[in-house]
Amino acid sequence: MNTDDWNWVTIASTNALKAKCWIVSYPGNKYDHRFFVTGDGYLFKRGSWRASDASQQSSSEAISGAGAVLDQITGVWYFPADEDRTSKGGQEDRHVGVRAQEVQKVLPEAVTADENGKLYVDCEALTVFLIEALKEQKREVEILCTALEENGLLKPGK
């Protein structure tokens, strides 16, 4: 890639651990901060978009069994193994997430590895399964309500 193709990107960085490394565009000589990375590896962004237009999909099929997929993924509270938990004056920096190894078993499309084999999860991909699992539950609740109404155990419309 020719570096001249990147004349619209400016990277402003510092060497301090907690400092922000801004990745900015420079349209019309005006800085427009899109996202930044901190020295300790956190990424902050202002929204993101994923190509999803039907015209960009060569084939597609509806997801079924989303609840069964999610049943195999554990949401966890955790403390990063590489963080010094005492550096914040006794305040521990607890995180939430999932275990990439579990996700990889049931949804390998949502997991990638770096050059050292460390796994990363595309949590945005999991959102699609949350949507479908919610719709599955809604259908099940509707079936149960209908059965209860038919047996006089629930008033219609409740």
C-alpha cells in the first residue's frame, strides 16, 4: 500500500502509559476524532458500522437455535490477569465478558486469534444471537399464553 493513500489520516500519540493515542481524520483541515487507543490498550470509539446491506450478502439464511448457542456461553466477571490490581489504591478494575474458548466452540465466526494465539471475541456478532434468542423466547411465551388462555388459566389479553 502506498503511504500517500493515507494522507487524510493523522496519528497523534504520546508515550505515557495512560495517555491517549488519537486516530483522527483531517477532512477540510478540521480534526474529527473518531476513536482513540490508550497506552494501556483500551480502545474508545464513537460508534461503528458494519456492512450489512442485503446486496452485499451473496447468500444468507435465518439463524435458528440461537438460545441453544447462547446457553453454551458463560458471561463472567473477571480481573485482567496482566493488570496490577493494587495500582489503583485498592480499587480493583473488574470487567465483564465471555470466554473466547467457549464462544469458539459454538460460534467460531465470532473469534479470532493474534499472532501469539491469544483469542479475541467479536461481541457485536453475539448481539445477532441475542436478537434471535429474544424472538425465540417471545414465540415460546406466546404459545404458553395461548395454552393457558385455552385452559381458562389466564384471561385473554394478559
